[in-house]
Amino acid sequence: MIDHVLVDRHAAVQIIRMNRPDKKNAITRAMYGAMAAALTEADSDPSIRASVFLGVPGAFSSGNDLADFLAVAQGGEGGTEVFDFLMALARSQKPILSGVDGIAVGIGTTLNLHCDLTFATPRTVFRTPFVELGLVPEAGSSLLAPAILGRQQAFALLAFGEGFSAEKAKETGLIYAVVDESELEQTVLKAAEEIAAKPPEALRIARDLMRGDRSELIARIKEEGTHFAARLKSDEARAAFMAFMARKSAG
Ligand code: COA
């Protein structure tokens, strides 16, 4: 069986690679669980100084697995893996970087709001079709995006469903830099290595100061989660998931 999340080490840098290319890196509950465990390990292991999220060529992530969403919409149990992952992000103690190429949908976009440095390739499009799917923003994005991008750009991304090019993502502060596909991973790893070489205690305090009190973010993730769970069972969401599944079987 293929490992859909590969966790690796590159000296003091932890690499978390989403690896489900046949589904454009749609994230299953098991994948959220593996990524939550990796971030928790990074926080508790002093030899890890930074974490890096990567995807596969052309697909950082197509977001939450819609079959998992449909299962919950039809009355199934949701599990705690998504929440565990979001809490691990919100509470993270060490720098997190990401290298994004191609598809970055849903959590594939909002994950980057938690990153300290995101690099993306020119062909990347960031998109969060939450409202189209009958859902609401998640991962604290309703708090983080207005703070980072400003209210109007956050609305365009999270509610209007506009796809942001890598250039627009950089202009609006969603990402740090745009780099060519061929240089993406080496650029992210080089930055992560440089960060990992900095005095860790000073870096931790500097990062903590910039992040501020995490309690508001954690409370917002929970509040979004309550709405999200209710919306998953709504007629609007069920219809959207079934339309995607039908498109899939028709294709
Ligand atoms: N959940 C489950 N499966 C997904 C998926 C998702 N989020 N995104 C893509 N897939 C699957 C497709 O069903 C398809 O599977 P199949 O080959 O077994 O039929 C495979 O991944 C490839 O996707 P495809 O749609 O053929 O690729 P594409 O390049 O034409 O389009 C996307 C890529 C991401 C634009 C499109 O798949 C899409 O819109 N996915 C849904 C994204 C989404 O709404 N995510 C939830 C956000 S909250």
C-alpha cells in the first residue's frame, strides 16, 4: 500500500510530503492523522528545527477528500484527525514552511495561512470553494485571512471563491515568493536549513511574538468547526458532494 504522507528528515528539517498523486493529493482522515503526528513530533524533538510541507508535481493538494465529506454528510462518523491536525498547526512551536506547486484547493490553501514562509510556482492557483460546496471557511482562515490579506481580498478568496494566481498570492501576502517549478523544492529546503541554523530559543520567541496569543485562533478553529460540521450535513453540501462524485463516475 502506498504511503500517502511521507515524513522524512533532511538534517534538522522535517519534510512532510503529501503523496497521493492519483487523487491530486486529496487529504483523507488518515493523512490528516499522519500530518498531525508529524507536527507533534517536530515540537517535541529538539533535533527538529523546522518543518516543510510539500506535495507532488502539479498538486500540492486538492483539499479534503470529498468522499470523506460525503460519508459524513450521509451520517458517518467524522473522527478527530482533521481537528488534531488543525490544533497541531495552531499550537506549533517551530517554523513551518511550504512549497506549493499547481493545485492548492481548500486546506491546500488555508494550510499556508499557518506557514511562516510559503514558496509557490507560477502555475499554482490557490482556491477555496467552501461556499460553493455549501461549507464555511476552516482552519482558522476566517480569522487569519482578513488579518493577513485584508477584508476584501479575504472575502474574494474565502467567500467569492476567486482563484488566486501565485503572483496575486504574493501581492496579497498569502505567500512569500514565487519560484520556478524546477527550483521549488531546493529553494524551500535551503530556506528551511537557514532557519534551522538560527539560535532556536531566540527564533522561538520571535515567532511567538509575531503569532501572538493563540487562544483566539484556537477558539475560532473550534467555532468554524461547529458550523462546518453542521454544514456538512446540509442539503446544499450533500448536493455539491454528490455532483462531484457523479462528475467523477461520468468522466
Ligand atoms: N476529493 C476526492 N477526490 C478528488 C479530489 C477531492 N478533493 N480532488 C480530486 N479528486 C480525484 C478525482 O475524483 C479524480 O479521481 P479519479 O481519477 O478516480 O476519477 C482524480 O482525483 C483526479 O482529479 P481530476 O478532477 O480528474 O483532475 P483535474 O486536474 O481535472 O482537476 C481539481 C483537479 C482539483 C481542480 C478537481 O479535481 C476538483 O475540483 N476537485 C475538488 C476540489 C475540492 O472541492 N476540494 C474540497 C475543498 S474544501
